[in-house]
Amino acid sequence: MLHTEYEFTLPTGYVDAEGNLHREGVMRLATAADEILPLKDPRVQNNPAYLIIILLSRVVTRLGAKEVINPKVIEGLFAADLAYLQDFYNRINGNGARTLKLLCPHCQQGLEVELDQPGES
């Protein structure tokens, strides 16, 4: 079965209007429409950097107790969390690096681990 949803934990977390912190969430794989339709949005046409805001609001399906994720929610993320979600998006959609550089906690030796792409086993 194809895995289409991935859980994540934000490094800082989203603080909603009531002051609740939301860190755990779910992101689904992007469709072609997710990547193409935001290009027609006037906010993206006026500011191409806004593309990631629209894109993430389409593919993040849950953030803590919040199940409705819209551009306002993504705009409210801390910069570290936005960067994390951009990287996470690229990894699960096959747009990012296939390796992670790690440091062994026991011997302090550096190593690279190859990641499986979604759909690989």
C-alpha cells in the first residue's frame, strides 16, 4: 500500500490565538494540483516567496488539535518551523536529498545514511 501521509513534530511549535502550543502534525504527499494551482493565486503572483505558504496550507492536514490548516496558520509559524516543514515537504515528495549526515553518539564518527523514498521498501 502506498504511504501518503507522514507525521512530523515541529521544532518550536505553532501557538494559536488561545495560546495553545501545537507541535505534532501530519503532512500528505503533494499532488500536481497542489504545486500548480497556487501559481494562479494573486498573493503568489505579487510575491513568489508566498508560494510555500499556500503549498504547505494545502498539504499539512493536521497540526496538533487544529484540523483546518489555512495560509493564516502557516503564516503564524516560527521561522524554524517553516524551514523544517519546507525540508520535510521536499523529503517526502522526493525533491530533497536522499541522504542524512549523522554523528554517532558513541564514537562521534560522522556517517551518511541513505533514506528510502516514499513508496520504497
